[in-house]
Amino acid sequence: MFYGWKIGLISLGGNFLLQGYVIYIMNAFMEPLCEMNNWSRGDINLSLGLAALAGQAAMPLMADISTRVSLRALMTLGALAGGGATFFLGWTDSIPAFTALSIISWVATQACGGVVGNALVSNWFNRYRGRAFGLVSSGTSLSGAVLPLLALPLIQSFGVRDAYMIFGVATMLLGPISWLLVRDKPEYMHMFPDGGKTDPVRHTPPDKKMFSRMARDPKAYMLGFSFGLALTIGSGVMSQLKPSLADMGLSAYPAMLLACAAALCAALSKYAWGALCDRFTPITASRLVMLLSAASLALILLPPSLIGLAVFCVTFGSCIGGLWAVLPAATTYCFGSDNFLPAYKFVSLFLLLRCLGFPVMGLAHDLSGSYTPAYVIFLIVLLLCFGMTCLVSRDARADKAAD
């Protein structure tokens, strides 16, 4: 097996553990935390929103740091810091302290997986880059299929504190694994991208003015806003899918199983969306993923039934899961592989919008007792995102190797 796939699997593990804790695992911890600490869902969602804001603000910063610091070291430090913060999440009954620990976990996701994982994929792959992005990002959704189901019996058997401690230790173990196995570039191991005998890319010096040039490019804003808003919706819906399904009449375990099924479909679909980027173009995949996400979200606004909710979970998970696979592929396609980090740094600024999904969900529930108003808003926004992707085109100075 080409060594780049091993590095991809380690990045997948970082997304699986850390992204799972900050997003999906709340499906299991939301209600126990409210009962244990006398918090409301609005309190926790505000906390998650602030943590998400800090985590997304760390994306452009991490992209900048990644050009100066070893990716291997960043992966290792991210695992240790994120695991340590997760370890102590169950020890506090203070919302400010819970928020501070959540912020550390969110920031660590960009180092262990996240931005650093995508930078490694960009270095190690060319022809199969879309598939590799899909593999790495699938860890986030795969965690949603596994971790909540694992967390629920752990919470019931040992309590919230011990469950968080177990997850924290598991994450910290990824630190030494990253240090032993991760290498920044294939040439460090006398290899070439994709395991080939030569490097097929006509490399050019990175554009030192890429960030400022993108700031004057309307299509860069269209790409950033469309994915930033769509990922906001994906995070908001998927993080509280189990409580939402329970509000619609399902009992705890059926609701959790459907939420995990949605996350599993998101994980499995990411490789398919990455392959679609390789087969056609990432721009085509971007337009398709936005349109299908909107169509699938509309299903949850229909009168609730077990079959209808199951169809929604499968289709929405399959569509929304492709966003994390298509975004880095589209960024590379539009602005060139040699400019991936500065281009991704600019696009990641728009992912700050992702923090809005949590308070919108919480506010909708607190004011109306239902998540339906949030779903209506999200549907309109997804249609707007589709319209913006129709305005995106490739930069004339992007490399043509993929063609």
C-alpha cells in the first residue's frame, strides 16, 4: 500500500476522535449534561457556538502556521492538547470552564486532522487527491456513526465524567502514533505523489500574493460563502439530530440509531464525492452537493413517520457528508495545488460562519419548542449556496496537471 494512504488513515483518525467529540458526541451528552448541571440546551448551544467560532478562527491561523512548522509536530501536539481538554470536560459544572475546554478541543481539531490533514493530502496525492480528501474527511462523519452509540452506554454505566475521561485518553494515544509515522512530504521518504515513479505535476513557486489576490476575486467569495454556510447547516443539524428525532416522537435508542445512520452515510459518501471530483471536476461536484443537500433537508419538514425520518437521515447524511471532501478539492482545483495552503487559509475565513449553526438550533428550540424554524431557514440558505456555486470558475493561473 502506498505510504500516503497510511498518513491519510492517521488524519482520518484525528478527525474521527476530535471532530467527533466537538460535534457528534453531543447527541449523547446533550441531555445528561443538562440534567447533571441544570443547564438548558440554549446554554450548551451558546457554549458550542463560541467554541466553534474559536475553532474556525484557528483554521486560517493553522494554515499559516503549517507553512512554517512541521506538519508532523502539529499532528502530534493537536492530539495531545485535544485529548487533554476532552479528558476534563466532564469535571466541571461551570459553563465558562466547559466553553474554555471545548475551545481547546475545537482548535486542536485543525492540527490533528483538519487543516494539517488536508495539507498532508495535498502534498502526498495528485491524481487521487479527491479520493484522499474524501477518505480523510470521512473520519468526522464516521465518528458520528460510532461515538454516540458508544458514549450512550458508557454514560449510563459510568457517568458523564468517566465517559469523557475514556475518550480523552484514547485521543492522546494518537499523539505518539503521529510522531512515529507521519512525514510531511513524499520526498522525505524518497517517494513521489500517488506512489508514482516520477512527479507528474509541473510545480511552480507558490504565489506569495495569493491571499491578497483572492481578496479581490469575487469567485473566491462565492466559494467561501457557499461552503461556509452549508457547513454551518451540516454541523447544526447533525450535532443535534438525535434530540430532534426524539422531539418528533422517537424513543432514545431508535433516535440515536437513525442519527448514527446519517453519520455513517456521510462517512461512506465522502469517498464517493471525492471520486466524483476526480472523475468530473470539483466545481461540478460542488453544485451537485449543494442542490441535493437542499432537496434532502426538505424531507424533514414533511409529517414525521419512521420511514420518512429514516429516508431523511440517509439522504441528508449522504449529501452533507460530501462538503468536507469537495471543499479542499475545489480549492485546489480553482487556485492550484502549489497554492493550497494560502488559498485554503482565505476560504477557511468563511467557515467562521459554522459557529452560527449551534445557536440558531438552540434558539429555535427555546423559542418554539421545535427545531422546525431552523430547518426552514437552513433550506433557504442551501438554495442560496447552490446559486453561489454556479458563479464559481477556475483561476486561469491554476496548474493544469489534473487535466
